[in-house]
Amino acid sequence: MSSIPQEDVLVVPRSLFDAVGAFQGFCGDVAAYLPALLDPRHTSWRPRARVEEDPSFKQLIPYCVLAHRGPDGALQYFAYTRGGGQSEARLRAKRSVGIGGHIASCDGEHGDDTSYDAGMRRELAEEIVIAGAWQGRCVGLINDDSNAVGSVHLGVVHILELETPHVASRESELVECGFETLAELLAARERFETWSQIALDALRDGKIAV
């Protein structure tokens, strides 16, 4: 029996991504992509179990990177390990700096930016508790067609700037949680899932400003 949840998730045709401008890795040009990707003329709700194996669609995934600047001005980023019971078997036991997940039909009927924002906030609330205030901004997109997971997903990267570094896991499958400097995370880069490697590289190269 499949471990993939039975739900309808937000997708766009791969052909739309190609038409706007397919890329590999990180792209910071949010304005060139999001209006088309979140246009309800292009989006649709489709069974997750089906589209997980269908690269003719891209599932839109908010990927939230949590950042906190300490009293000394040094930035740290929230990281965790995906536990062995995580629903996406292909990502189990990998480290990650991204919080997020699928936008589901329960997040809004129209499949637009309002549905997307509701889904992002639901995923955050399901996975973690952020004790203090935060401000978020969309900084780019991640695409990785080099593997089976990436070929059916498209990440929308958000930086969440937290007032305090007080974040706790709400899920048993998010373990080894804590804040680390970018240098510490890059030193363990090979332990991270590919999207996190791409995000860390973009932070290192100054493609994401925090």
C-alpha cells in the first residue's frame, strides 16, 4: 500500500514552467514566475499519488527557510533531520533547512495566491511552533530535475526572519532541530536533501539576501 497521503494537491503543467523559462537550481526572479504559476487559469487540483509519478506536472511547494540574527549580528538558520517515518520515502534521514509541503485542496478552491498562502501557513503550523513574531518574503524558486523527487516538484523559497530563535517541532518526523550558522551547515552540506543544498549554495553565493 502506498504511503503517499490521499489528497488533491496544487499543480501546474510542466509545459507552463518550460514556457516561462525552465531552469536548473535556484532562480531569484520571483516576478517572472509566480504570477503565471499561481494563475488559476493554469493551476489545478490533482491526486497526489498520481502526480508524484507524473513529470508532466509540477507540484508547487512552499520552502520556508527560518533565519534569526543574534545580538552580535550573526545569522543562523533553522535545520532539522527528516525521520524514518516521513511520508516521502525518498527524503528520509536527510537534513533540511526548508519547512513546507504541498498545497492541498482544503487550502482554497481557486488554486491562486490566496490558496497558496493559506497552504504555506497551514504547513508551517502543522510542522513547527514559532514562539515569537516573524516576517516572511519570497526570494526565489528551486527546480531540480536531476532526480525523481525534483522532477515532479517546484519549490517556492521564502525567508522567514524570526525575532527569537525559539522554534520547536510539532512532528515526530522532524528531529535534531536547531539553529546553526551558514558555515556550519555548509560544512555538512552532503547530508542535506538536494533542495537544501541548492538553497545553502544560493545563500553562500549571495543570491539570497537576508
